Amino acid sequence: MASTTTTASLTVLFNLLLLGSSIAGEHFACDETTKGLPFCQMKLPIQERVKDLVGRFTLQEKVRLLVSGAAAVPRLGIKGYEWWSEALHGVSNVGPGTKFGGDIPGATSFPQVITTAASFNATLWEAIGRVVSDEARAMYNGGMAGLTFWSPNVNIFRDPRWGRGQETPGEDPVLAGKYAASYVRGLQGNDGDRLKVAACCKHFTAYDLDNWNGVDRFHFNAEVSKQDRKDTFDVPFRMCVKEGKVASVMCSYNQVNGVPTCADSNLLRKTIRGAWQLNGYIVSDCDSVGVFYDTQHYTSTPEEAAADSIKAGLDLDCGPFLALHTEDAVKRGLLTESDINGALTSTLAVQMRLGMFDGEPSAQPYGHLGPKDVCSPSHQDLALEAARQGIVLLKNHGPSLPLSHLRHRNIAVIGPNSNATVTMIGNYAGIACGYTSPLEGLGRYGSTIHEMGCVDVHCNDEELFSGAIDAASQADATVLVMGLDQSIEAEARDRADLLLPGRQQELVSKVAKASRGPTVLVLMSGGPIDVSFAKNDPRIPAIIWAGYPGQAGGSAIADILFGTANPGGKLPVTWYPQDYLTNLPMTSMAMRSSPSKGYPGRTYRFYKGPTVYPFGHGISYTNFVHTIASAPTIVAVPLDGRYRPASNVTVSGKAIRVTHAKCAKLSIGLELDVKNTGSRDGTHTLLVFSTPPAGHWAPHKQLVGFEKVHVSARSEQRVGINIHVCKYLSVVDPSGIRRIPMGKHSLHIGDLKHSVSLQAATLGVIKS
């Protein structure tokens, strides 16, 4: 999305250019003069209603509905509507479509997405979506919000420096896709074709650079191979559309292989709308059409830009550009009115599915939701639980954690994030119901001695070091709350390195040396941090990563440190050493390594070098042992009868096109016994990775399934995991074709390994 400055200017433009345009909270409604017209008849199919409505607009009215600040059409009883609202991890006031005040001064602010993703808990993600959409509907009913929310962000966290990586579910495409589908289902509800709110998966595609070394997202051309696009960048979006049934997809600012994504018919019309069958609308990132005309100079005239985007499949422009230039594009013969009708059909159908033409909200299925349903106790409890589940215990030597109520009564709480509030909710957040800082949370477990140590996370001097060192020397335990904030990593702000900013590392080491009791390092950040110094320092026996843990972050951190909650989070990104970045520009998009060029590869799937902490790392206060109860050793892959393999030729070592296999019910069922051998109840995350047979174009390993299970102390649970063969055991060849390698696939679950041999149901080779 656009920066805050751009957002403000766009809002002014909307109001100036689109007279009678939207105000947050105004509702579409069929009034007394129009309720008898076909588009207001709820008994008719939505497509009939939309067709009738589109046919009643003039060309001038149509073009003013192609933008996020959609104009009113008073003669048809249609009020203005602001499409742009955000709900990344709670209802946000970042977009002009939502405001707080009066009976609803704020909304529940859940942990930032990167933290929630660390829970590896799809049930939790969907539950958060349900709560957010409850609060969104309540605000809509009160005239405080719209119903179209441009969330979630499901881009791959490809480079650890990316300032917006915090908004994403991490570096793994399957994890990101499962998050997308789960959160979207929670937001949109399960009432058939009707929508509770309309979600949007963004930013399509290969968007993961904001502003690095003089290159910004408005000018960047991402050079991406077909292979990397199909097996990495597109995967979360495909899952969001096909499995989550999302109502919208947003195209990004950048170009992909020389073509702006919002003008690329191969991406929009052929892929999203065609191959994936999006039932909804495609929207531009804010002012993207203007960007590819004014900044990228992709077209010679603004009319050509308007025509190119709509013909490529864009339905809605975040910004005024299409309202200003589309009518002239029609007059110049660059675009037909039929093209515009197609775009309006997509957007109006979503509004119909939301009930915006069904009368006043109070008479609709969610009409009962109101202020009492925003920031309710149960919603705030879920925010706390989400933070607990997302916190990752990285190191616990001794073990030193959990701290004891009896032995650690006096706690030194130190660091620039020690009393953080707004920092905890990350970006694209609204106004939280309230905050519990780490200092406040720890104060519920004992007396605290508080010293900042640094004025802020930039930690430019040591002026406050002495107070922090003195506090640590007096306390029974020391908790250092360090890390980053939005001044270091944010939209339009990529990081320069992976180290703690300024003199934070020096402060941590000096405090640890002086501490009378155990020293615990707590890190707040979206992206990874090279804390090798602390990992290797015996005076720092425990490290936890809290991400940006949301409004209840301080309570969750304290609950983890004192053992009220047992940590179960796993890292959704690789934590690299600082020298990983040597000669690695953010602009290099290739995922796979190239040893001959000294290129290290990206993410755990393709990088084999040293790490600070690997993807999926996270320990517990108890111990889990798992064994395989049942798993197949051979799985037959039935071939589509239309393809006739040559007789008597082995398929061993071959890779069959996914489109040549009968995929519908082709899965591998695993049953695992998980035993908690410790003395504490705990939740364990089973991560199942696969290494395909050698000789293919595959990752070193890839996540193919995960499951969360709670196991009481000294007890055992059986867990079933189904792995869809075509979706998760397939690989993508250099031409961008997804194939299933025949032969032995090695499944890894922790220290366990199990081989499954895939064999074609009829022996032979399928020609591609």
C-alpha cells in the first residue's frame, strides 16, 4: 500500500475529484425509489442483479465507480463508498474507509502476522479472522467502516532485510498459503456465496522490496524465472484464491520481467481470473496505475495506461487515475464500454454478496453486532493467547527458564522496548483496546527495577548504560527487551543489515556481565536478527523472540518467562548471520543458489549455509518424542486415462506432469504418536518436510504439512497428517511446469525419517 504521506494526498484528491464520493461508513442501500428495481431484488441471482444495475449507468457514472473512492449515483439511490480499509491483524484505520471514535474508540489488535504465523496453528488463524470480521461488521453497522478489507499480505519473506516482512506469514510458500486460506475463511465466513467481509490477498506478485540502496518499489523490475514464480511467489496467492475463496487480489507496484503487474493480462486475466477462477475483483495497489504511467513510463499517455490496466483484468483502482482518464480512453478507441462493464460486474457482485444492496445493515444477518462486540473480553483473551502461541524460545541453557516466583522476586527490566506499547502492534494496526507493556506484564510477577539503557532502539550512545548495569547487579533476574521498531523496518524502509541497531549489542553484553541473576534476552522484531554473540555467550542463558506481539504482548512475554504458558512457537523465517548479506543485493530475485557465482540461495528451501537459527526452530519447557505409528512405503500415482505411456518402460527417476495424474484424492496419510516425556503440559508443532528424489529441480527440502497438538505431561497423543501428493510432493521444472517426481521421497519429522516411493499406477513414461 502507499505510504502515509501518499495516503493523505490520495484522500484529498478523492474528495476534490470525485464530488459526492464516499465517507467511511455510508451504506449502499436500495431506497424507497429504487427498491422495486431488479438490482434490489434479493430473490434474484446476483449476476442478474448486477447485469441490471450496470445497464442503468451512464458512461460518466461508470468511470467514477472504477476507483476506491467510488462516487454516489443519487438517481439510483446509490451512496458513495470507500473501498480501502485494512484488517491485517485487527481492524485498522490505515485506510480512509475506517475510523475510530465515539462508542468504538479502538479494536482488538492481534500480534503482527509474522508472530501469529510462528504458532503454525491454522485453527488460531481462522479464529482471529472471525473475531476481526465480527468487529469489522460491528463498525460497519455503526457507520465507522466499510466491508472491503485489503488484507492479508501473503508475499514471501524472501530477503531478511525487507521492511514489510513483518506483515507476512514468513518465507515458506505452503505456510503462507495455509495462513492466507485460513485467515480469509475466518474473515469472509462460510455462508455459501454470501460474504461477512471481503478479504484481499496482496501484493501480486514477486513484491518484496520497498526501498533498498536507491531502488524503490515504484521503479523496481523483478526479473523472475518461470520456475521461481510457479513454485515460490505464486503459491500463497493460488492457495488464497482456490482454497480460501478470497474475494479480491491486489496487484503490486513493481514490474515483473518488464511488465507492470497491474497491466499484465497473463498475471491478472489469464492466471488469477482464468486458471485460478477468482470469484471477485482485482484491485491495484494505491496509485499503481498512475505509477506505471508517471514513474515507470510504461505507456505514452494516461489514457493508454487506463486502457492497458482494464484490458489486462484490473477491476478497481486504488486512487483517482481511472476516474480521470478512462472516459477519454473510450473516446480515443483504446477501450470499449464493454470492457468497463466487465470490471464493474466484478466489483458490484462482491458488494451484492456483502449485502450492500439488501437494505439497512440492521436487517441483515450480522445486523446484531455493535460496540459490545468490539474489544470484548473474549476477543482480548484471544489476542493474549495468540501472542503466547507465537512467541519462540530460541535458547534456554541450564535451563534458566521459566523463572521462579520464589527465587526471582526482583526483576531488572531493561531495554528500549522494555516499556513498549505501540511498538508491539507493528504496522497496519489501528488503535488497540489497551496495552500491556513488558514492564507492566513482568510487574505482575514481582517487583521491578526499570531502566531503558537506551533512549530508543537506535541506541546511539551509552549515556543510560550505567543505570541499566546497576539495576542488573541488584536484581534476582534480568530481562533485556531489545530489538527493532517501525523506525528500523517498515513500509518504504528496508534494513541495511541484520544486527541489533546502534550500541544495543554492547548494552546487552555489559548488562549480562554485571547481572546477579540469570539474564534473559527478549527480542522484538519482524525480521531476523543476527544475535550470534548472545547465542554463544554463556552469561545469556535464555533468548526469546516475541516478534511484535500485539496489544497483550507484555502479558504474554511475562507468562512465558514465568512458565504460566509453555512456549510452542517455531520460527517462520531463517535467521541468517550478518555475512549472509555479503554481495547479495535485494534486487537479485533468484531463489536457487549458484555456487559458481557465489550466490547463496534464499530461504531454507534453497540455502545450505550456516544459520543463527533455522526455519522451524523453537524449543519448549518440556520434551516431546514422536514416533511413526503408520505410514505407507509405496504410493501409486494413477495416471489420467487420456495419456498413454509407452509399454514396458520404467518410470523410475522420471517426473510426471501434475496435469497427467489423477490428483483429486491422491494423498499420503501419516499417523504419529507424540509423547510428552517432561513434567509440564505443552503444545508441540509437528513440521513435516520432504526431500524429493535426487536429479530434479527441487528445493533441498520443503514443508509439506504441519499440525499442532497439545499433550499433557507424561502422556501421549496420536496425530494424523495428510499430505496431498500433487500439491506438496510435486516440484516445478525450469520451464515452470509442475511435476511429480517418481521414486523415493524422504519425509522428515524432527529427527525421524521415512521414505515413501511414488510409483505410476501403470508402468511407462508419459511424454510431456
